[in-house]
Amino acid sequence: MGLLALFRRSPPSAHVAKERLRIIIQQERNARGGGPDYLPLLRRELLEVIRKYVNVDPAAVQINVEREDGQEVLEFSVALPEKAR
Amino acid sequence: MTEIIVVTSGKGGVGKTTTSASLACGLARRGKKVAVIDFDIGLRNLDLIMGCERRVVYDFVNVIQGECTLKQALIKDKRLETLYVLAASQTRDKDALSSEGVRRVFDDLTADGFEYIVCDSPAGIEKGAHLAMYFADRAVVVVNPEVSSVRDSDRILGLLSAKTLRAEQGNGQVKEHLLLTRYSPKRVATGEMMSVGDVKEILGLDVVGVVPESVDVLAASNAGIPVILNENSDVSRAYEDAVARLLGETVPLRFVDEPKKGFFARMFGG
């Protein structure tokens, strides 16, 4: 680096790399379900149990694993159909 | 207690074998009884980096298939008393490894008093990589500060949290560590390379080591002497620090900042 470098401002490519990675990795983590691979099975079995009592739509069951500060939270939500309420 | 450490990365050519060899040597130099195993079936290379390629008689697959004893296949290092190498097979296909076979070898090593088993994973996410990580207690994820390496290592982190014995048994997580290689403080300073902090933030891992880019790595592999044994190299010191951190010591990071240049050096180049 010499005197000339003072006048030349090259774009900080590391910054670009970091931003691109941040986005793609978040996307890929979400696509992986962000959780262990037993989630689909767990979801199916839970759905079967719920259906013994309430006839819910398969799409009404949401299951998610959220990571926060090294803790994992299993989030599970079921939307009940109108008539059941 | 035997601790199983997998050295993995997803991407090839980032320094898994160099790292496996150096960590194994570092642990052995501290008196630990260590076995370092090449899981790259068909593409044996750890033996070259360790400098014992002409002493390979039997390999990992021979042991698994019962064609020799573990003792016959373990190559005793000539420099370090408590270090042993188990070479990958050069000829068989990768299906020769089975999880049952790997477990048997690990059980035998444990019974033999080995304190550390370092598993040098192949690149990719196929069977060899899967088996290398399956029984691990810890993972050292080797990453270059470069987009494809970082992305691939995140993929590996996903596998570590799902496809390992610990994950399957709900027996606690595999402890994951980040080891950055080919790090250039100078290029980080000019904004051309992601910093330790950047990569750490993206992957969410603790840093077990930062190894600077250096000509010493090629020189070491040329000679078949693990680079950690080159006392004059910063790379050696960086790996030594990583070993200390693996053993639970708190060591500040070195070689992450560019040395400060004087006024004249900055004005007139250096």
C-alpha cells in the first residue's frame, strides 16, 4: 500500500459476502425446517391424536423449532375449525 | 474417558487433514494417547501429511472387515510416543465402512486406553462424512473465510445436530467449534476478507482457533511433518492455541490483527 491507496476506495467486498451469506444461510436453515428430522413424523402423529377429538385440517397444524440464545423452543399450533368451537 | 473429535467442513481443500494432523500431534505432545483416523476411503491422504505413507500395511477397512487386528493397523508415530495413525483404505469403495464396524474400532480404542480419537472427515456429505461425525462428542468445523466454505459448513452444522448418535439419542448436542484457516489479517483490515467476528456471527459458533494463511503449511505437507511441529511458524502457534482451547484452557486469539505499521511504511508501502 502506498500513497496512491489513500485516493482509491475499493468497495468492501467482505461486507457484501457477509450480507449474502446471512440471507442465504437463513433461507437454507428455514428450508431444513430449522429442526431435527423427526419433526415431520412428530407432526403426523400429533395430527392423528388431535383428529381423534377434533376433525382438523392437516394444513391447520403448524410445528416449528425456534432457536434463541442457544435454547431451542418447540412451537406447536393448531387452528380449530369453526364448528368445533 | 475417550473423547471423539471429528474434524469436518463440507467443502474440500479447506484444511481438514492439516488440522486433524496438527490437533492430534498437539494433543499427543501434551501426553495424551491419541489415535487419528482417516475416514476418506479411496482417497487416503492423512498418511502423507503425517509422513508415514510408507509404513501403511493394513488400513481402517482391513480392521473393520476382520482381516487384521487393530494393533496391526495402528501406525505408531516416530516423533510422538503416544500418537497413532489409522490410514484409510486406498482401493475399496466407501461402502466398506459400516457404523457397526466403526463403533467396534472405537470401542477397542477406548478399551486400549486412548484418550482422544480424531476423525479426519472426507469432504462432502456422503457416507464417509456421515460416519466420521456419527459417534463424535465434539466437532471442529474447519472454515475458510470465503462464501462457499461458510455456506457448506452451515450445512454440516445441520447434519451434526440431526445425524449423530448424540442427536438421535437426545444425549446432548455434539459440541461444535469453529476453526478458521487461511486467515489473512491484512486482507481483513482492507475489507477484502470476512473477519473472525463475521464468520462467528453468521455460523453462531465459538472460535477454537484462527490459523493464518502461510507458506509453512505447504512446506509441512511437502515434508510430511505436521505443521504444528514447525516451532518457528505462526501456524504452529495458532494450532497449539487451538489444542489448549480444546483442553479447556482460556487463550486469547493471536494472529487476527495486522501488525501496526509505522508512518513511513504506510506512506511508502511495505
